[in-house]
Amino acid sequence: MISKIRITSTSPDGITSVSAPPTSTAINSRTPSIEEWELRDSRLAGIIFQNIKDPRSIGVTEFMTSHEMWTRLTSEFDTSSAAAQALAKERIQQFCYSPGVPFEEYFRQLETL
């Protein structure tokens, strides 16, 4: 016979409350429970945090949510301003092929612009 698990907690003033465990949702669910959302967010935040060389130098801490980290990263490194786009376009237009350079090297140099 399988019995249901109940979670009980007692507050400092002696009040005991009983609650059912959170129900789990599918791994690919677009509507996870709050507990699962927090778990997923903390996993993603950990992945982001571990892949930044010096997170504190750009104001990212391990206590931020993944959304806060991503917002901070995009505000620091996103260069989609009109001036940045114009500069990139100018660099690409001025880049010329030099005779004798292998095409692979030319395209590698072009990609680094």
C-alpha cells in the first residue's frame, strides 16, 4: 500500500501546518511550478555565472537570477547602436582581398571583423 507524503511544519508559536508536496510537471513544461521554476532558474544562473571570466568586474554576482545576469551581460556587451552598426559596415566594406591569400584565410579575417 502506498501512502501519500505530507509535509508538516511547526512555527515558533506552536502552530502546526500540514501541506502536500509540490506536484511535479513535465521537464519541458512551459508552466512549471514555482519550485521547479526556481530550480531551473538557479541552474541556468549557475551556468551563466561559471562561464564569465570575471563576473564581479561587470557587476554579476552569484545571487542574481538568470534574467538579471543576462540583462547585465547584454547591457554591457550588446553593441547594436546605430553608430556601432555603421562602424562595422564601414570596416566590412573597406576590407579587401589581397591576391595570393588563400580564400580560407581571407574569410577567417573577414569573420573577425
